[in-house]
Amino acid sequence: MPIKAIILDMDGTFVNSERIHTRAEHLVCKKYGIPLLPGEPSYWRGMRSKDIFRMLIKRYYKTGLTEERLQREKENYFMAFGKGHIKVYPGFWRFLRQFRPMYKLAVATSSTERLQRFIFKDLKIGKVFDAVITGDHVRNGKPHPEEYTAAIHALGLKPKECVVIEDADNGLIAAKRAGARTIGVAQTLPRKRLFMADLVVDKLADITPSTLKRLERRI
């Protein structure tokens, strides 16, 4: 079945923003006395902030807090730190020039619409995507497949007609559960964490039209 659409995760895939997310999460947790285990944030990669904070509130019995409150504070930190400092990964604009004429393009991100709009505005990303699904558009975040299922539905295609590009293992699990083909980009996690992808590349700039043709032949 030919590939007709590309669905991209945002943070860590085409937007180099993960260290800003991590810094903001650490500050929120420090403010409210929530301890973090060494290396733990790495295993949240791809998940919604709301789901992460819900887990931490439950774990440490922070009954006076809500995940919505902590998420909002984290977003405020992110926007304060990120304004004017967020960058796309090398090759992103070339990626758009290469693929936009041939494929439908969508975004499925665990960030909220508020953050997605902030990032797109800061980077001057116009209306190049046929669909954008954010973490607050769905009931269940990654690794649940709902974000990718919603993006596939918005594009009006079958799952196997779509390829998902992801930097996070939780996102790849979500995409596989949604039935899409997958490419992992080892920009924020080691390649071994992306083993479930149909194909793994080192960076977004490595993905070319021939990469997708190779994927079609393999699956």
C-alpha cells in the first residue's frame, strides 16, 4: 500500500525543544517539593505533561495540587524560556519543500494547543500542515494511540497509508498501536530505545523521498 501522508511528532522531532520542556518540568517539581528519580524524565519522553504530573501527584500524595495547575505553570515557564530561543532541527525546511508537494502532512503532538500555537508563531511556521492534533484534543495521550488515530482520521486515510516520524519510544508505541508505519529519529534518545520503529535514522535530515519508498517496499 503506498504512503500518502506523513505525520510528525513536534517536540524532539522537528522542534528542538526538549531541554526547555525538561527545565520547565524540573522547576515546577522543585517549587512543589516533588522529587525526581535520576534519569526519570527521559522515560516520560513523548507523554503529555498533564499525564506526567498526574502520576507524580499520586505518587507523592500531593493532594492539594492538580495536574492542570502544574501543566499550566510548566507551560508558562516554557514560554518564558523558549521565546526567541526555540529552533527547528536542521533539514526541517528542506523536508517541507521535498515532501509537501507529494504527501499530505500532519502533526500529532503531546503538547497542548496553547504551546503548539506559541511554538509555530515563534518559528513562523505557517499553514503547511493539513491537520494538527494536540494533546488536549484527545482523552488519552501517548503511548495510547488516540492522537495518531485522530490525525489519520483527520487526513481521511487508512493507517497503513500514513507514516509517523517520532523521536520518542512512547510516541512510536502509540503510532504502532494506531496501525501506522513508523520512522524513529534518534535525536533525543539512543537508537536502542526506538527498536519498535519500522526504520530508524539518526536525524530528521536523513529522511528523503527514497527513504519512504524503501519503507513501502519493506512493509
